[in-house]
Amino acid sequence: MSVKGVYSPEQKINIIKEYLDLEYGPKKIFELYGVTKPTLYDWVRKYKSNGELGLKQAPAAIPRVYCPEMKMKAVIEYLNGSESLRTICSKYDISNTVVLRDWIKWYNDHGAFRQPKIGGTKHMDKGESRDTTLEERIDIVSFLVANNNDYEKAIKKYNVSYNQIYSWYKKFKKDGPDGLVDRRGKRKAESSMNEVEKLRAQIKIKEAENLRLQMENDLLKKLGEIERRRGRS
């Protein structure tokens, strides 16, 4: 038995063989070894794709990089209803279904994938710094909340710099809407929102949170319906 959920490659192989030889089902595997069904299926996928080597831990410092063309193929293939999440992950050697779900969400929001820069740094247009009103800063932070902190999308929409947006969002997370007030050169009495302004900001940001949750729920329903259709076929 492993300690605190850490399994050696040999332990993983033994567990997989017990499952593949139909000695135990996923429920019994969990009872005996504490291995959840998603983890078990992930091990089985890696074992079938790459044998015992697929179960050896990759160095944590080296991130997995997938090309945009492969991401697009995997997402389109899934949305067309031809294969399940797990089957596509196995076909394209994707680390797990969570990664593929993230790609599907990105595709629904942006419609394409970009080529990563060497070293794994994501390309981003840095934008230009400019003066903004309090109302604009509230709109920008609300947009970030609704779009899962998509800074690049916010830069293009509002024509402001990454440093500005990052700073505003950081202040908002620390101090709430009051953190978006520009306090430069102002007296203390002028450096905070009045109650009406604060209420308006809170309502706008709450609406953004609800919009994000609705989009996430819509995507989950869409994925669920695809899986149900496959189950009926």
C-alpha cells in the first residue's frame, strides 16, 4: 500500500493489471488502494499508449507543450461527436481529460489556438498605458471576472496595458471596488467611493461573476449532452 496517495510505477502496474484482468472493478480498486476512477483510467490510458514507461513520473520542471494544430484537431474531433474525452486523450497522448476540457473552453471563447513562444511563455500583446476613469476600471475588472482573467482579450477590448490591468485586478482582489480608485494627488476624503458608487460597482462585478458561471454551466451542459448522445449510440 502506498503512503499518502503516492504510488511507485510497480504499484501502479500491479493495480492496472488487477483491473485489466477483471479481478477488480474501479469501486474495489478504490476500496483496496484509494485510487479514484479518473486516476485509474488515466493510468490505464498511459499504460496502453506507452507501456510501463507511460507510468513513470515526468520531471515536474518540464511542462508539456502541445502544438496548436493538434489542439484544434482534438477539440474539433470531440465537438463533432466522434469520440469520447478519454478516447481522444489516448489518441493524441494528452495528459488527462481536464487538459482537453480546458482546450474546449478556450476554443469556445477564442476560436483558435496560438503557437507558444520558445520556453513556454504565452504570447501577449502588452498594450499601451493610458489614463482611465473609475467607471472604465470597474468595467475592465468586471470583464476580467466574466472572462476568467483573460488579460489579452481585455487589452484588445479596452486598449490599455497589461501592467495597468494586472495592477487594477490585484488591488480589486485586495480591497474590493475601493481598490480601483485613483488616489494619486487626492486627499483621503476624495480617495474612496461613496456608497452609491460602491453599490453600482458591486452589482456590476456580481453580474460579471454570474455571467462567468452561466457560461461555465452552459459549456458543462454541452459536454454532458455530447457524452449522453455517445452513450445512446
